[in-house]
Amino acid sequence: MKRLFGIGSGMIGITYAVLIIRGIVRETLTISSGLLLTLIAVAAVLLLYGLTQWINHLLDKLYKKLLRMMK
């Protein structure tokens, strides 16, 4: 799951950087739009982190259930 989080965070970071650079080059980047892009990127990373933690929890729970059934 750490690999999934790393890949997803990297993709979000690259997309964030491209959008910021595009806004700077076109001179359309304002403080409010930069703030909005930053908040969206942070929210996406936090959502991805929560999703990976939830999947890990489910896998642990299923593994323990499987061990109990195998006894």
C-alpha cells in the first residue's frame, strides 16, 4: 500500500506542478486560484492516504478471519 500511496502522491504532485506552471506562463494564476489548487491537491493526497489505510485495515481483518477459519 505504501507503493500505491507513493505513486498516487507523485501523480498528484506532477499534476499540481503542471497546473501551477501553466497558470504562471499564461499569467492567469491568482492567489485565490493558487490556494484552491493547493487545497485540492492536499485533499486528494489525504483522501488517498485514508483509502490506503482503510484497505490495509480490511486486509488485516480478512487475514485474521482466514486464520481463524483455518484452525
